[in-house]
Amino acid sequence: MAEVLIAGGAVMGASVAFWLTQLDPALRVTVVEPDPSYATCSTALSAAGIRSQFTTEVNVAISRFGIEFIRDFARHTGPAGGIPDLGLRENGYLFLTRTEAGAAQLEALAAMQRRLGAATEVLDRAALSRRFPWMRLDDIVAGAFGPRDEGFFDNMGLLAGLKNAARAAGAEWLTDRVRGLDRDGDRITAATLETAGRRPADIFVNCAGPRAAGLMRSTGLALPVEPRKRTIFVVDAPQARHKDAPLIVDPSGIWMRPEHGQWLAATVPATDGPCDPEDFTPQSALWEDHVWPALYDRAEGFAAARVIREWAGHYAYNTLDQNAIIGRHPLVANLYLANGFSGHGLQQAPAVGRGVAEQIVHGDWMTLDLSPLGMQRVLDGRPLAEAAIV
């Protein structure tokens, strides 16, 4: 019986394990995860959104499967998943632009997204004002809005259901950390676990999130992925209760969305760069320096806004092109990657887990062609840039 060892047991590792048990129940699947509470994993600390509004076709196709999977989660995972519903709220995403050139780009992207099954529509300022009368839009030319198949869902429910179903089908979760991989030429022979020591297997999958590059260094191979800190603010704004609002990506650099009568809001730090993988201290100054002024400029109801909670999580940031690196490593026949998602890994987990499992079981992509996201482009220095990073 062949054994697959997966380094990292949050949503990406759980998805790979789930799909492996679906496609080949004879496989022995072991998932090594250091923290069963998932307290600092990217899955738990994400904003839990899904959208079709990407700038690369492969990402749109991934999201098209992802929304169907999330919407019909109980059917996919069955009773063993234990999660009857992921609470999907299809509020949509809204990307705003201040320029005519930006509006033309949104139109071109919307046409591509609609061709792949999305419902993206581009609204001018007047149409936006009718749809969102509480927003200040004097500086806005247009916005791209997804009226269906985009929104927010239960991030930990997705992880729990995938994990429960995989375990029920025979996958094992081991509480430990993969510290390194032993490489002999074009093969990995074993993983080195922090507590259990050397663990041989036949196939290895790197789902180590922001720590993925460190794991690859143990093999003598590079991976352009680093942890980058993102601080999310939970905002109470009594004069801005808009529960049906979309996730708004503002030209100022912030995003915001409603959450249980309040708001989540965040921005990218001006000095964005790699952070310590153990550093989860929120960058509190971002609120007054950037986030709150941008919220107030967009809607006067945020005049009385206050932060009631904040947290920091890490993006597994691909420094080459902000796109995922997926599939079999061209130089190591039994090593597979699911890394570098740059903030959109949660929503991509259903399709990526299925794709990696297909490569392992069948030797190739079977449903979606994810080859544009393969490691070969990294080795060749051919970026596939994703511009819509939130």
C-alpha cells in the first residue's frame, strides 16, 4: 500500500487528503500538522471570502468549481463531514476604480470572467449610487460587481468538513511538525518530524503554508514563498449597518466587508515585506493612519467607527507573481506542491486539493488544467501575474 505524507493539515492539506481518499481509498494518507487548534494558521485567520473576479483565467476556473463545492458542501463530503452547511452569503465583491482606464480594464476582465461562467457586471457611478446609496462615490468612475457566486462563508467549517470526511475514509492526522525532507537525487525518501524523527513514505505533499519555503530549503531547492503579515480590524459603526454590502476593494488600498452587524477591514502595509513566521502581533497603527480615513471617505456612516478587535495572520506570498504553485515538482518525481496562494488559498482549496490528488492518483490533471500554476514557470522565470490580490 503506497503512503502519502502531507506536510501541513490546515485547509489545503485537508483538501488534498480528502480528495486522495475519494480517488484511491487504497492509499495510506498521513497528514502531519503541528497545531490541532489551528490558532495561527492562515485558514483560521483569513477573511473567508470567495470570488470569480480574478485576472487570470485559471483562477476564475478554480473559483467556479470552488463556489459549487462550497454551496453544496454536505453533498460532497457526506454525513462523515459533519458540517451540513457553510453559511454562504452571496453578497458579492465590488472592485472600484477612479479612472477611465481602470474602467476599461474592468470591462475586459468582466467579459473574460463571464465567458467562464461568472456573473460580473461593470457599473458606472450612477448605477453604483442606485445600488449602494450609502456610499460616497464622487471620486469613482466605475466598479465591477459580482451579484452571485461571490461572498463569504465558514472558513473553519470548510476545514472541519474536509478533515472529518478524510479521517472517516482512513486518513490519519499526526500532531507533529515536518522539519525537513530527505532528498536523494530526484526523489524524497523521508520526512524528518520534530518529535517522531524520520518518517519514510512514497509520496510527499508540501502544504506548509507560509513556512513552505523553509521546508523546500531542506531539499536544496528554492521556493519563492514568504510569510507576509496582514492585520484585520473588526469595526463597529452604528451609523453604517449595511448587512447586504459586498466586500469592497477600494482604490485607496483598503478592503471592507460586513460581518455579523459589524465590519471587517484591512489594508496592505506601505512597507510590505517578509515577516517572522512566529510574529502575529497586529499592526494597530494601520487603523488610524490608513484604514479609518479611507472608510470615512467612502461612507460618512463610518464617522463614529471604532475598533473592537483586531488580529494578524500571514499570507503565503509568492514573490514571483502572487499566484499559487501547484503540482508535481519537475525535479523531484514524488514531491507535490500546494503553496504560494498569496491570500486566496482558502477559496482555492477545493479545486487545488482535487487537482493535486488527480496528479498523484492518475498522473495528470483530469478535471481542471492547472498546469499554468505549475513549478516549471518558476524554474523558467516566467511569471503568470495575478493582479487582483486583496
